[in-house]
Amino acid sequence: MDRELIVALRGVTCRYPDAARDSLVSVSLELPAGELHAVLGPNGSGKTTLVRAALGLVPLVAGEVEILGRPAHTWSRRALARLVGVLPQREDNLFPQRVRETVLLGRYPHLSLFGGVGATDRAAVDGALAACDAADLADRWLWTLSGGEYQRVRLARALAQEPRLLVLDEPTASLDLRHEMELFELVRTLVDAQGLGVLMITHHVNLAARFADRVLLLSEGRPAGAGAPGDVLTRETVERVFAWPVSITPFEDRPQMTPLRLRKEAR
């Protein structure tokens, strides 16, 4: 049975105001429920712009973006916040808050204008904290957290929304090896057990290859490859896009990349 299509970009081209060139050119992506799609590419290749376009936040020069079959720009911000949990790459929190208060912010799109926080909201917060290995941080002030701890709290806030679509922009930044792997394992579990759709931007080519159902490889705003990891992440394609020699070897039927050292010229 076909899975429900959560977000679709079809032939999307977009350009920021006053920019000299298009940020994305003819990019397409279809993400159904129950799949994890990873977006890969060098710095400046258009990965974050793709996420903004997927959420209807960037004007399109050409193409279309739909969320649950409806044009992305027609969704209200509140309605979209009930549907999509977003973990942006950078975020400044200027308010003196404890962790539980921060994660509770994820429940606000579900609250009525005059309604208070109920048992369902508190349960969602507790579940999100536990899922992100952050329950022991609940009473800590944000300013006391390490970078990795703060990243886990931000993910818990997104999960507290109980979204249909989770958009993650470099979610493993500042995480150590254990929590990096636990985050990918957690996201994969949410996809498989809850039918969540996940769109993840990451520089971790090898983890994307191991955990994602499909990858989209961008180069200067253009698609360099899209499909199953084994079809896209070939040595020729990876070397061309990242401008560096690599070796690609299989591990559990998934491609794994090893960057090679440049050979010094013989003297």
C-alpha cells in the first residue's frame, strides 16, 4: 500500500532577494510517511535553503512545494507547527529558562487560546525528554548545559510537538559519538515505529548512508544524485561533488566513505 506523501518538492528553483544567482535549481524530493531522507552536500550547496523551501519560507522562482497535498505557502504558521517539528541549525535562547520549560514550548501549537497545560502536554514533554536521554536535565537551567546537552533538549522540544514531519538541520552538531549514534537510532525508531517522516540535513555521509532510506546529494544548488544510498554515493559522484579523493566500501550492504590523503608530488 502506498504511504501518504507528507512533503513534495517538484522542480523547485528559488533565489534570495538581491542574490546574484539561484540558491536551488530544479530540485525535486518526495518524502512519504515512514521514511527518513537525508540531504547531503558541501557547505553552500543549498541544503538549508531546501529545508526553508520545503516549509514554504522561501519564494519560488519555479516549481511547487506541497505539504500533505496542499501548497506549502497556504498553511498558517500555527497549523504548520502542529504538523512539523523543526530543529534549526543555529538558535539563540536569550531567556533564563529551565529545560522542562523549554521542551514545553513544543506543546504551544496544541494549546487553545484560553487553555492551560494539561496532563497530555506534560506526558508529551516527559516522553520527549526520555526519548532524547534528557530526563535528568529537566530541572537544569539552559545556560548550564553543554552544547551536546542543549542539542538533545532542542530535539526533545521538537518531539514534544508530536509532529508528522520532523525536519532536522545538522542535528548531531556538538554531540559525542554515543549521543550522535543514539540520535540516529532514535530518529530511525520514530520513523519505523510511528510512521514519522524525517527530512535531515547532515554532513555525516556515512551515517546518512546507514540510516536513511533515500539521500539527495546537492552541488551548487543542483541535484547531483537522488535515490537509495548505494545508488547515489558512488566514488565518482562523491569525489566530484566534494572535490576530494575517497574510497567507498560496503558495510552491511550500505556504502561507507573514507577520505583519502592527497599524494605529495615526488621530488
